[in-house]
Amino acid sequence: MTALLARWAECVFWLARYVERVENLARILEVQETFARDSRGRHDWGMVLAINADTGRFLARGTPPTAESVLRFYVIDRDNPTSIWSALHAARENARALRPLISTEMWIQLNVFHNRIAALGPADVVEERVARLCAMIKEGCDTHAGITAGTFYRDEAACFYQLGAAIECADQTTRLLDAKLLGMPQGGDGDPGGAADAAYWTALLRSAAGYQAFRRRHPRGMVAEQVAAFLISDPCFPRSVACNIGIVAEQLERLRRHYGLRQAAAALERVEAIEDTLEVRKVRALMATGGMHRFNDHLQASLIDLTRLLGRSFFGHPPSGADAA
Amino acid sequence: MAEERPDGAFRGYDPRGWFCEMFGHDGEGLAHTRPVRERLDRLGLEALRQRARDAEIELYDQGITFTVYSDRNAIDRILPFDVIPRVIGPSDWDLIERGVIQRVRALNLFLADVYGPQRTLAEGVVPAELVLSNANFRPAMRGMLPPAGTWIHVDGTDLVRGADGRFRVLEDNARTPSGVSYVVENRHLIQRSFSDVMRDLPIRPVSDYGRRLHEALCEVAPPGVLDPKVVLLSPGVFNSAYFEHVFLAREMGVPLVEGRDLLVEDDRVWMRTVAGPVAVDVVYRRIDDDFLDPTCFRPDSLLGVPGIVEAWRRGRVTLANAVGTGVCDDKAVYAYLPRLIRFLLAEEPILDNVETWICREPQALAHTLDHLSEMVVKPVGASGGYGICIGPRASRAELEACRAALLADPANYIAQPMVALSVSPTLTEAGLEPRHVDLRPYAVTGKSTWVLPGGLTRVALQKGSLVVNSSQGGGSKDTWVLAEEVA
């Protein structure tokens, strides 16, 4: 019988999610800087805003999306809830609440990592330093993942950690794909399947650390349907939606069978329903018929629903409908 | 001075007439500190400074910090740490240990009496109104019989050492004394950076505090509970002592809960887990009485657990420390502790109080008025610390105001001579300098009392300052209690 505090389960779930978010954002910024250029060699920093659905909020500030303004917005802006600073701060505050549960090594690394990001000033966040900065941030996240794998006691708390990381990663991958799909009409140069389009897909795969992996699966070519199917359905690519949904199912199953948490059954049903939609055949058909964006929306909504269900089943949230009480 | 190395760390060190923890009365050097002194001296100032800088970075990285929250930012501050240890010899420690245990016994018996037959009040050992009208007296607790008769499970006794080198009690902390995490973490830090200075010295370990505390808490679980579930109840991450709560929960291996994690049903306390409610038997609470239970004390408290005090009263859960202990660590009751020890234990106090004049007594009032410019006059009311008059540092007008206040309401005051706090060599920009220190040993009581062989040495880092509180520029030192005399 498990006695994990409900609040701790929720904190550890979100700790994993926030670190995952930091890592994704660092990848997107780095790829943007290195690879994503339009036909005239200019960066389209608006795409980063689109991926994160922040375009409206950013433009409302009255600043044009330049390298500098977007980078500051996403790295050090403490008023922007989607900045790396904000996500890392949230991760560290969750870790602070979890200090008796997580290993000392996990806490120290996150604390030092956070303090290093908090010490960055505007002069550190300029275009020519982005690559190094993003490498440092990714390394911080990877170190966190490594320390967690090596030191975090693998009881039910670790299940909630894995759930958080996997759900966030799946969500980020759908957003990444979506940004490309939304960006296509105005982003490319009116030549779907052409050189610029292939460059875009390449950049996108790189931002998911998936270019080499994709090449192992598809040694030649760069077709939209293949990339989408790879990102959504590939069972071996660690950042694909299918791979992460698989982890979610595994962990829920572990909670149900190993720790006797029968509430996991309802969440498992939802996850199985999501899994059904991820078959390669279905994804290719969606791409062919232009239904991919709607599908991504649906996936994101399903993940939000799943998170809410976890809240009610494990974190002590009130049943739906009672939220206002 | 015994050491005369031209490049030694202690070169030029001068305790300026204060009693020095390293060198004693006359600067000759206390026998039990000799190996430490010589090794530190040989290291030299530069090495000490380098190690001090490393230690500070380590504290910051590990988040051994108290956090100051502003609008958006959480600023982590470390409690300043001085790397020069304070060394206590075995005979001094023996006295401290026996004295603290005696004091805890007396305080527990006094609480049992105050919330029981009130003999000490009826027989005038302590003036009844001092207790009954005390803001920290909880009349609703009358008749309570906590397991093993223990009300104060964790006690901190503030000791000072005067010019004569004797330890005296300045204050009892019987509510939720804090600081013990620094004792253990300071030691870990020193072990990492000063292993050469510690080598082969019989320094008593402090690292099993958590295990001892957990055992003591299990001893006082409600009767009939075989495998008690202990939790630590904290106000949460915004509390300045949150690091200590984390530390203790981790060391004890118990959940660190907040009020919202607990609920009371059928007079039992339950913890909200992913598998639903789990019963809790012992709550080590680091929340003051006032905030503990909105149905009992402050109704606006969001930190507490509604109904927990009633569950405790019915003996279904143990609260450590018990509710209502604040009545015995009050400045006014403190003055009566020597008399209470004689009355309740039929023993002479092993550790004296700082000489205290109880101004409600005419002779004491007369003495205080005659020596006002030499005394520290403290109001005994609930708002301790407020309105203290330090005679030697007061202006003529302040002294006159104090005299008028004393005459108007003598019962509201105690007076003490100005204590010449001992000093300990401390690393400053100018080299090793004497700085004033006190000592807080921690006593853990389940069925019996155990005193952590160490304690928190607080140091006033400002030159000449006698104020060791962390809020006013105080820091801490590692405290080494030696198991045997060293040759």
C-alpha cells in the first residue's frame, strides 16, 4: 500500500513537465538560430512564437519579433510564463517542495542550474551566443535527466515523474509539428515539397533531436507524410507521440498493478483510446487529407484531459463540475 | 600566547580581556583546544580564507538557505558560517548535558502541574497570575496527560558564558526551537573542508539527530500503536525555516506535510495520499500554537489543520511539542526556574540562570533601581524583545523613562546584569578576531531525554556586537564536543 502524498505526486509530475519544457524550448531556439532561414537567409523568429502559441501575446507588447526580442522573451523574461526562466523557476520551486523526496543530487543540480539561468542578463542573450547558451541549457536538462535516472528512488513517485515527462514531451512534439503545418502557407515559398520545404522539415527534425533517427528509418527523402508519421507514430523515436504515450500506459499500468492504485484504470482507458489514433496508416491519411492540424489539436486536448483526470484520480483535485466550489 | 609562528593564523589575535573559547581567561590557551589551535595556526590565514569561500559556495549550491520572498523573486540567503570551530571540553559538556536534562525534566513537570493540579501556583512557587494571565497559557489543555508525561519533545536552551567562564542559561525555547539543521550541516561542511584539522580528534558525532528524534517521537505515539506513522508538519516553502523542515523530514525519513495535506475525521488525523487517506499517529509540528488549528486558535489560519487539537486531546494523535508549552519558556517564568527545580525535583540547579531580579519583588526592584545604568531591564509581557533597556548603553533620558516604567508596573519587568559574553576567534577581513558567541544545545525527549553533543554556536559577526541573532548579522560555527581530554 502506497503512502505517497498526493501533493508530492503532483509536484513531481510537474517538476518533470517543466524541465521537459525547458529542454524543448532550448532546442527550438537553437535550431531556429542555426538552421531555420527563409530563402533570403533571414531568420523567421515569428515561427518560434507560433510553435508556442505566443504570437498574440508577444505582439501585444508592441515589440517586433527580432532575434534579440524573441530570445529575451523566451530565455530571461520573468514576466513571460513561457520563458525558460519561468519554467525552470517552476521546476525548482516544485523541487524545493519535494526536497525530502528527491535525491540531494537532483536538488543541488536544479538549484545550481536555476541560479545560473537567473544570473543571465540581456547581454548574455544575444544572437551570436545563442548556440552556446542553448547547449548549456540542454546540458543542464540532460544532466537532470541523468541524475534522476541514476539517483531517484524508483517507487510510485518515479511513475509520476515519468508520466509528467512523457505527457509534456508528447505535447511538445504535436506543437512542433503543428507550427510547421501552420507555417507552410506563409512560411515556405509556395513550393510544397521543394527545397525550402525540405529545409524546414529538416530543421524541425533537428529541433526534436530526430534528424539522425529519421535517417535511420528513412535513409532518403524528406516527405511531409513521412516526417509527420515519424514524429507521431514511430515506436522507437524517444520524442515521438507514440513512444511517449507508450510510456504513459506503462507507468499507469505499474501504478495500477504494482501499487494497487485502481484509479489508474480510467486513465488507462483514455490512453488506449489515444494510442488507437496513432497508427501510421491513419496519420498518413490525415496528412494527405489536410486533417493533421485538427488531429494535433485533438491530441493536445486529449493530453489536457488526461492531466485533469490524473489530478482528480491521484492529486486530490475535486471531481469535475465541483471546481468552482 | 603560546604560538609564535610569524605566519601563523593566530598571530596578533587578542581576546581583549573577554573570556575566549580558544584561549581562556588569560590568553594562555585552554588545554583541550591545543591541537585545534596549533593546526589552524599552521594552516595560515590564506588557506582559511580559501576554505571559507569554498564553504560558502557549497552552502549556496546546496540550498542550505533561508529564503526571503519579495514580489516575484525568491532570494536565497545563507546563514553566514564561520569556519573556525568552537571546541567544548568533556567536563564542560558533562555539566551542560546534565544541566539541560535537569531543566527539561523540570519544565515538563511544571507543565504537567500547570495543566494539572497547579500545586506550584497554589504554594506560591510561581505567582499564579503570571501563569494564568499569560497569553501562552491554554486553559483548554487542563487535564491533558500526554504520553510519557512529555510536553516538550524538542527543547533548545540558550546558554551564555560570562567573564568567569561559567555557562549560564539565558533563555529556554520550549515551543518550536529551530537551528538544529545548521548544527549537522555545519559539521558536514567542516568534515569536507577541514578533515586535516579534525584528524584523530575525539569529536562527538552529531549526524544521528534525525534517527534519535524519530525514535523519541515513536516512543510517545498514542498507546497501542505498534508501528507509528510520524509526519513533520511545516507551514510550507515560504517559511524561512523551510530548509530545516526538509532536513529533518529527510533525516527522519518521514513525510513533510503541510496543513492542506492533513485532515481530521473520527478524531483521527489522516494524510492525503495518492491512495486516499492514511492514518497519522505522531505530528512533529513546526507551526506555532496560534496557527495550528483554526477551530481552536486563530480562526483565520490557513496553515493549520481543523480539528487536530481535539484529536490530540482525545489521545488519538501525539503533537510534538505539545500545545501550551509556551507558558514555560516565557521570560517571567524563566526567572522562577531555579525555584521550580528545587520545588519539583528537590535538586539544586546544575546550570544557573543569568542572575535575574524579579522586579515584582520589592528588594529586587530596589536593587534594580539602584543599579539601573548597569542592568538590562526586560519586560516580561507576551511581546518579548520589545522595550528592552540596556543600562550601560542607554542615554540619561532612556534610563529615566525606564525608571518611570519600572515604578509604574514593577511586575512587568525582570532585570539582569549585562552579561560579558565569551568570544571565539572568528575569520574576518582583518584576520582572526574575537567575536561574541552563545550556545544552543538541543534536547530530544521521548521517554527519556537525550542531548545532541554539539549544539548551535551563534556568533555576532559585527565587531563589538553582542547580538547573535541571524536577523541582526549573526552567523554560526561548528561546535566540537570532545569525548575525552586531549593530551
